[in-house]
Amino acid sequence: MGGSDKGLLDIGGTTMLDRVVDRLRPQVGRLILNANGDPARFAVLGLPVVADMIVSFAGPLAGMLAGMRWSSLHAPEARCIVTVSCDAPFLPTDLVARLGAAVDDRSSVIALAQSQGKLHPVIGLWPIELADDLERQLAAGVRKVLEWADRHATIPVAFEPAKIGSRMVDPFFNANTPADVEIVRSMLAEPSA
């Protein structure tokens, strides 16, 4: 994306991150943003910005650990955190309820979003009780989400395509390139059929 924060790109009158926050906020008790660098760039969102606890870039697992540790301190009643990516503007509005229903009070089970037969490892429900294991595995060099998740009980939760404008779209479509951002903009500009 040319070095810019893709979550802050305009996708039709709002940023991609605003759209993600708007879809997720009603589903959760507390919402934070995991980001490194200057947190002031996200001030308009009014969310706590929590940086990775791991100094070197360790990818999404470091963000999950930061979220788990933040939750332990600021929302000690929470048993799980939910993570999503900032570039998935069509997240289901029942994402958290469906992930939670899949684990059905089994405390150490991870639920991962799935669509069209594909797992979305960054979009999931993560038991906070796994934080110590995650920290140990990060220290041991584990960087791939599924490599760590596969150490634990994991349940895929399948989601159907969503209607955006006149198209049926993967609800976890993520805008990774400028061309993807243009696709999102065109879908949002279409009238619903």
C-alpha cells in the first residue's frame, strides 16, 4: 500500500478501519487496537492502542499476546479475546456470537473463522488462559498463527458469503493491494439489488 496504513484508507466516505470497528464494536464488551508506531494516528477512533510486547516484528501472534495481556489487566472478567484484521471490511455482524457458540464454554478451545473452505487464522476467538503458552512459543521463534493454534483444540466456524451491493462476497475478503481497495470501493458504491 505504498507504506501507508491500509486500515486508514478511504473506502467510500469512511476508512476501512472505521468500517471494521463499526461492525465489531456491538459484538464485544471492550475494543482495542493493536498497532505499533505512533498511536496518535488512530486517535480519532477513541480506542486504546496497544503495541506488541515483542520487540522484533513477530506478526499477528504478537498482537494476540498483547491483546490477551491487555485484557487480563483491563477486563479481568473476560475469558477470551476476539481478533480481526483491519483490512476485512465485510466482517459478519454475528461473528463473535457464532465463534463463541462453537466453543460452547470449553475454556481452552480456539474458534477460527472459515469461508469457502479456507481458514482465516487472524480472525478468531482466543482463550486468554493460553497466553503463557503463546508467550513461550513466541520466545521459541513460532511466528505462524496456525503453527501455534494447532498445539491446541481448534474449531473452524464456517460463514456463508455476504451480500455487498449487488454481489455475494466472502465476508472475510481482505484488501491487501491497491487493486483490492478499488474492489471494495466499487462494491460499497453499488446499490443493493
